[in-house]
Amino acid sequence: MPITRNERQFLEEERAEIPGQIAAYRRDLAATPAHDKTRREMREWQIREREKRLAEVEARLVAMKVEE
């Protein structure tokens, strides 16, 4: 299936945004008291999810280049 330019642009924009999101979650995690286990676990989960999404986006962009 051909890849549209809009899809590539969307993925490139998302790839550019994700590191900032991860950094914000890490800052919040660092500022969260150790006794607030629920909030810390949520931030850790959000970081893992953003890292996974970043890997997915990068893989998709690489696949797009191969398809060209």
C-alpha cells in the first residue's frame, strides 16, 4: 500500500514531539515524592509507552524509506 506524504509528515512530527513528552514525564517523576507510589507508577508507565511509540514511529519511517 502506498504511503501518503501526509502520513510521513504526521509521523515525523510525532517523532519530534515524543522526546519532549518523555522528558516532561521524567521531570515529573523526579519531582514526585517516593511515597506517592501510584503517581510514580503512572509516570513510569507513561515513559515506557512513549518510548515504545517512539520505536514504532521510527520503524515505520524506516519502512517508508525502503518502500520508496
